[in-house]
Amino acid sequence: MSFGWHRAEVLGAFVSVFLIWIITGILVYLAIDRIIRADYDIDAQIMAITASLGVIVNIVMGVLLYFGGHTHSHGTIGRNSPDAGEQPNINVRAAMIHVLGDLIQSVGVLVAALLIFFNETWSIVDPICTLLFSVIVICTTFYIVRDALVVLLEGRPSSIDFRSVFDSLENIEGVRKVHDLRIWALTLDKRFTNRGGL
């Protein structure tokens, strides 16, 4: 395979987000079901402990992903950091968005747990938080899916000006006409051009 292995990175990110969307759909269904049935049997103390651990783990993961990308190492994250002038690896970007989303959700669950702990009549806050965070998950991952689909469906990268490339090729000495220019991305940071010229 000449280009397929490059696309595996993008396909992996797409499948990962798609699975997250399936799980999110299941959670939305369960949250709506709990609201309809008024099923709010919640242990606020366990909920608060779990959410606190989630906050700590996500802060550590965020720090590792963020600062790990700005070291002088030659690893994947450093090489694909925004400071390197390239778009970051889509999987690193997806991981960072996932960690930030999880952090926001963990803080929200912690707040909800504290509300429920001090006033059990507020138990409806739990499924409402699930619905709210489901919307956040869909919104934060939408752009990863969009970018992955552009690559997988061989769309033109938005950072490339088709007309400029076309004109540059036609201005090369010895080229009479460019008749079939195609530009697509293999990954978010690797572009490919195929052209027919006379």
C-alpha cells in the first residue's frame, strides 16, 4: 500500500470518535429514561470521590499532553506540535480534546455530586449533567470527524489554494497546460498533488 498506512492514523481517530458518539448516544438514552422514570438513586459521596479522581487524572493527562508536545524530544508529539509549523497529529489533537472534555465533565460531576450531597432533592442534576455533557462531547469532537472525513474522502485541504497551485504549475517553463490537477491530504499534515500536464 503506497498511501494507506498514512491514512490509518486518520481512520483510527475517526473510529475512536465514532465509538465515543455511540457511547454518548447510549448515555443520552439512559439519562432521558432516568428523568422520565424519576430514577435518581445516587450515592453522592461515591460520585464526588470518583469525580475528584477524574479531575486529578485529567489534569495530569492534560499537562503531559500539553507540555510533552513542547519538549526537545524527537517523539511524535514534539514533532507534530503546533510550534513546529505543522498541524498536530489528529490522534494527539483528539486525545487533548478528549482530556479537556473529560476534565470539564469531571468538574461538572463533582459540582453535581456536592449539590446532591447537601440536598438530595437535587438528584435530577445527575441525568441533566449527562445530557449537557453529551452535547459538549458532540460539539468538541465534531471538528475532528469533519477533518478526518475530508482526509478519508480525499477532499482538498483548506490550507491549500487550488488556483495558486494551478497557476504556479502553468507558469513552469515547458508546461503548456495543466489539465487535471488533484490535491488531497494523506493525513492532516501530509499533502499530495497529482497533475496531468502537456
